[in-house]
Amino acid sequence: MKNLTAICPGSFDPITNGHIDIIYRASKIFDEVVLLITNNSTKNYFFTVEERILMAKNASSHIKNVCVDYCDILLAEYVKKFDRCCLVKGLRAVTDYEYEFQHAITNKILNSELETIYINASNEYMYLSSSVVKQVAEFKGDISMFVDKQNLKIIEDKFKK
Ligand code: ADP
């Protein structure tokens, strides 16, 4: 899509192969993709902002037109720095739908220009979430099929602390 930036927001706590699948597919459709680490004071993150940014950079380093950014203001405000952009979100099952639907409508009320576009999760990542990764890692299970190999040690070390 010409001169259109995809903003892919999320906690990425940590980023998984399911997230990267969506980012990669968005990168083939849009000129530029912003992998946006968000900070929401109502959420308790396991990884620090710095760790989430580092892992997002590692996992997306093979995709040319992706950059990682961080946002601790309203998304509806953040997007105003782009000429033309839309939000791109991954949708797993029906369970994601209600949450995403609420957010899309709220963002549209706050910023009437802001559209949200969904990309369906791939079959192989339909089950995968950051919570699954943390639950397996907590008990020293093998998470190598869920996350980028550059992030394995960061995640494993965090659970040793
Ligand atoms: P949030 O803070 O919105 O819960 P997440 O980091 O959990 O953020 O997810 C960010 C986005 O990635 C959301 O749109 C979510 O639906 C999507 N997503 C998460 N896991 C997957 C997956 N396995 N496949 C496709 N999309 C996913």
C-alpha cells in the first residue's frame, strides 16, 4: 500500500514467533512497519521496557522495513506523527476479537482518522501468546520453538533472577 505505515502495537512481553509472523506479513503489504512497544500503567509487565525493546529489535532484525519504537502516551495521539498510517493487529481466535473490537472503537472515537486492520494468525501460531512462553519458561521448559533464538538467553536468565 503506497506511503502507508503500519503501526503494530502491543506489550510484547516477550515478543513471540506469532507476533513476528504478523509483523513480517504486514511488512510485505505496507511501506513501513512500526513495531510499537506500549506501556499501560494498568498492566504488570514481567520484562522491563528496555528488555522488551531489545527483544523486539532482535526478533525483527531480519525484516528490512521494520523499526521498533516505544510509546507511553495515548495511541490515538502517537499516530499523529505519521502522514498516513493505520493500526495493524493480529487476531488469533474469537477470544481476541472482543478485546480488539473494544480498542478499535475507542481509538476511532479518540481519533476519527485512525483505522484498525486485522491480520489472521497463522495456523501454527494460533495458540501462541506471551503468557504461554512465560508459563513454560518459569518451569525451565523448552521455549526455543516459541521465540527468536537471540532472545532465549534473555528470557531464561530473567527467570533465574
Ligand atoms: P496486548 O498488550 O495488546 O495484549 P500483545 O503483546 O499480547 O499485546 O499482542 C499484540 C498483538 O499481537 C495483538 O493484536 C495480539 O492479538 C497479537 N498476537 C499475539 N499473539 C499472536 C499470535 N500468536 N498470532 C497472531 N497475533 C498475535
